[in-house]
Amino acid sequence: MPPPEPQIWVPDNYGIPLYRLDLGYRRHRVGVEYDGSSHLNRARLQHDRSRTNWLAANGWQMRHFTDRDLYRRPTHIVRTLIPLLYP
């Protein structure tokens, strides 16, 4: 699996950077996000949902992972991403 690109800026329809992804594969339009404890409050959840919906409507396939995935089941992350990169 190729290494992901960190901190990808996704522009709006006018080319203005709108959202930054934690990691991703620009060519495949696959975004990878780490959701830590800061994503647990209501305002952040609303922002995250709006952002994810916009990215999906603009051709991005987003996958979200938590500390459990990163530290206890990293192979789950790889198994989740491979079908998106090698359909």
C-alpha cells in the first residue's frame, strides 16, 4: 500500500482551499481522518457531518478511524483502505 499524503487541502469549486484532510490519496480521492476526543462535542459533530457530506458530494470517499483502530487494530485500517485504492 502506498504511503498516504499528509494534510491534503481540498479546494472548493473556485480553487480556494476549503477543507484539510489528515491523510489521503489525492489521485483516488480517498480521505483518511483520525477522530480523537475533540470530535465528541455537539458543535464539532455538526461541523464534521457537514464537512463529510460536502466531501462525499464532491467525489471524496472518507474513512474515519479512532485511537482504538490506530493502536489496537492497525491492520483494520489497511484492510479498509485497500479496496478503495485497488478496486
